[in-house]
Amino acid sequence: MNSRFRYVLFDLDGTLTDPKEGICRSVQYALHQMDIEEPDIDKLEPFIGPPLEDSFMEFYHMSKADAEKAIAHYRERFSSIGLFENMVYDGIPQMLKRVKEAGCYLAVASSKPEVFVKRILKHFHLESYFDVVVGSELDGRRSKKEEVVEEALMQLYALKEADLKKGQAGWDKVWLNGKESASLRNTTAMIGDRIFDMNGARAYGLHGVAAAYGYAPEGELEHSGAEYIAATVKELERYLLGEEQPVSRDSSFLRAIYMLVPFVIYELVAELLTWFGMKLVDFMVGMGNGELSLVIAGHSATLAACIRVVALVCTAAVLYFLYRRRDVMPLRRVGAIYYGWTILAGALLAMGLNLAISNIYIAIDGDPQRFAEATVHVQVPLGLAVLLYAIVTPIAEELLFRWLIYGRISRFMGAPLAVCLTALFFGFFHGNLLQGIYAALMGIALALVLYWSGNFWLPVVFHMAANAFVYLASALPGRIYELVIAPFNSIVFTFAGLVVMAYLYRRLRQ
């Protein structure tokens, strides 16, 4: 068994252990002692990772002296109670065991005081896996991540190079940045869940590997300079052991393949199952009597819709089971009220954009009938149409575009670019020019909802509402339908949809 790296440095909080309760409740206690009340410990999650002094000064505008007092209060509780309000992430001991057996030298490099780090590792029976454990000092020395990484590197490399002992000439910052250490640094990785860990890796030219299951705010890791982002402990283990092939940020070809493989699978499975279903119907017609052939011929559109439903359900299931462990679906909790606003935004924008595109097309072409022929849906029973267009299709397409393709693009290129690229791809996916323009515009809205919320189901609901509203509007009685599609209504619906989107942005990004 071979490892991708020879030396591996791990952050502690948010990477090996989940320390939320212990850290946040100890911060809460410290704030109380400083006459600041914060009843919601979820708001204290940003304290997990960076040095405490920086966090107290940044988030509560304390002076350096007050921050030092707050840290003293924090340690009153943390040293006796908070230290053990902690848990090891599932799979961590097994991962450390396998990486250690692969011949790696392992270290912990944490901004937490070293005395606490060692007590936590001993309490959870993890200390035997590590050759080196480095943290900050209680007096505030070595609190920056770069300083912790520097000390951990010196101790780790000293274990390997017997002629280079810690403290001797050469083991200093200049040596660590020198050419003679390049081969060592090229085989060393820093694993962490925050941008501070990646900054520590970059300071010494190490491979930065980010743990997305930790406590980084949304979008932080994508812009942290990490060369790989592991969504789960198991994915991190596979990557360290060389079982998960990396996608280089410098290789556009490999990166494109990585991003588009789910699309290829989607198309192959969906189209093959649809083709097989249609061939099965043809076979039944050939084997049946004349009456059966007439019945099938009279319901060909309904049968085709049923086959497409089955094909898309199976395709969605294949994507989910293939990637559920590899690509973590974003499911940040949001209130039920947001689903209502999302449904309203999807319905309004869909109707407004449809009307705007139809008005532009008719103005250029001058033939409303040709536009109707280009955009009309195949007529099938209403219930089946709703199932296909408003339930199954949105789920399957969101699994592909907003979970897998958006997730993979944002991992390597950042969320803003992922919003634009998935929208363009979504437009091309829909084939003809009219539907492509509409789909690209809606794709921007769908990706923004995911980006703002961090919850996969909101764009699914948005997509369902958009498809359902547009399809059901076409079934309205003639006079009412004519009122709904009046040209001016394109502006009304679109503007109202954008207002609701702006409201969603303001609430979701708070």
C-alpha cells in the first residue's frame, strides 16, 4: 500500500474532531464573563479554527487586552469541561491507521494550545498514530498557523534526517524555504478545514488538502488555494492513499473530464433506457393483434411519456448511488418559509421569461403560429405531464446540473464561475434556441439559489414550480390564458420574480 505523501500534517479542530460544543460553549462562557450575552452557540462557529485572540478582536471588537482576558475566561471552562465536549469524526481512526501503515510520518499542527491538543488525542486514543504533535503555547507564542506548521515541519523532518537534528544549524525558517528542502516539501501535505490551514501550507510550499466536512464558511475552501477538497473522511483517506485520482488545477483537460463525467453517464443511461422502452413497445405491437396495435398507436404520446418518466427515475437513482459518498449534496438547513418564497420566485420568473422570449421571437419572426409550434409540449394526460415535467425532470436535472456539475466546477474554479458555466451548459442541454435561452436564464437563477442557500432542495423546488406553472398556465381557459400572456405581463412577472429573488438573497445570506 503506497501513500501519495511521505509526511502529513493534520489540523485538529474540524479535521480530526468535531469540537463545536466544547469550543462554542466555552466562548459563550467567556463572553458572559465579559458582560456579553450570546445565547445562540451556532453564531460562535467562526471561532472554530482561527486563533482565539484574532476571533475575539474581529467578531466582538475587543482590544488586545480584553481579548487576552476573554481567552483566560475561555480556558477556565475549556480546560476542565469543554476539552471533552468533543467527538472524533467517523472514520478518522481507520484512516489514520491505514495512512500510518502506508509508511507516512504523521503530525498534528493545531493553533490550539499544545497541552490541550495532547490531552484530547490521549482521551480519544489517537496519540499513538502521530510522530509529532505541535500546538500553540499558553502564553500566546506560536499562535499563528504558519508558526505551528514551521515547528511541525522541523520536528517531522528531523525524524527522517538523522543528521539534521532540531536546534542544529540549518533547522530554521531560511532552511525550510531553501532549495535543499524542496524534495521534502514536495512530499508533504497539510490537511485542514479552514483557509488558515491552507495559508500555513502555502507559506512553506506544501500540498494543501482541504476537509470540506469541517467548519469553513460557504465558498471559503474554493478560494483557499487548496489543491484538493475532500468532501468526506473516506474521500480524504482515498486521496491520501492514492486511491482517489487527483484533478490538477493546472490540467484543464483532466478537470473538464472530471466535471463532465456525470453528464455522460446521465445521457447514456437516460437515452439508452428511453430507446429500450420504445423498442419494447415496438416489439409488443409486432407481437400483438391488430386491436392492440391500434390501442398503442392511439396512446403513443402517453406511452412515450411513461417511458421517459421511468428512464429519468432510473437515471437519477444511478447518479445518486454512484456519487452520494464522493460528492456530498449540500443540505444546509433552511426554514420552511424559504421554500414558499422559492416556489413563488420560480413561478414568476418562469412565466416572465417565457413571455419575454415569446414576444421577442414573434416581433422578429412575425409568425405567432410558428412560435407555438416550436415550443408546444406533446399532449399527454395532465397528471402524467405534471409527473414528468414538474417532478421527475426537475429532480433528475438538478441532480446532474446543480449537485454534480455545479459542485465540481465550484470545487476547482469557485462558485461565481460555476453559476455562469452551469447556466450556459444548461441552456445548450435544452437543444433549440428558444428553450436554450430560457434554460440558460433560469439556470442562472437556479444556481444562485443553491449558492445563496447551500441547500440542494431549494433549486429543486424552484425548478418544479417553474415547470409546473408554465405548463399549467397553457391549460387555462382561452380568455384567462389570453389575459395571462398579455405582452406587458412579461415585464410584470419578471420584475416580481426578481424582487422575490432579491428578498431571498437578503434573507439567505444573513
